[in-house]
Amino acid sequence: MKTTPEHDARIAKMTFASVYPHYVTKVERKGRTKEELHRVIEWLTGFDEKKLNRLIDSKVTFESFFKQAKLHPNAPLITGVICGYRIEEIENELTRQVRYLDKLVDELAKGRKMEKILRL
């Protein structure tokens, strides 16, 4: 699916720190924990809690966040629709990676089992 260059640029410049509190609120509101959120983020990116906190404190952009990440080999198994886009059809790599994260957070908030979220 085609995203506009403006859309892709806006996502690239957005800071992870600005979105992270929304992820926490979303999962906690649905009865999940911050620790579970961190587990999902670590699975996708390889960032442990210490590294994640440093990235948040540094206010890195999503572009920088995903440049530093070591994406899990099973990340392409994350499919479906998020924010009106079918993930597997998003052509821009960075936008697709951000949507992977959004989809995992969404699945966590919806009560999906961790084994399914982590594609085990």
C-alpha cells in the first residue's frame, strides 16, 4: 500500500518518546503491564529496558530508533491492518517497522496471548 512521502517523513521525524506514553496507557488501560510492553518491544527491536530508557531520554526519532534496532527475524510475520494500512503492503521500510510496533502494542492491548504476539 502506498503511503505518501509526507506521511513517511512525519513518521520518521516523530520521536519515540512522544509515542511511548500512549503505548503504556493503551496496554495498562486494557489490563496489561508495562513489563509486557517492554517484552514485546525487546522482541521486535532487541532493546532491553536499560537501552529503551536511554532512547526515550534521548528523544530519538523513529528513524534513529529503528536504525539502532536489530529487528527480529520473524518481524515480517506481523501482518494485518493497522491505522488503515495493510502492514505487509507498506512499501516504505521505516513506516512498515513503526506499524509492526503499533500492531504488536495493539495485539497486547487486545489481550492476545504473548506466544502469539511474539510469533513463537
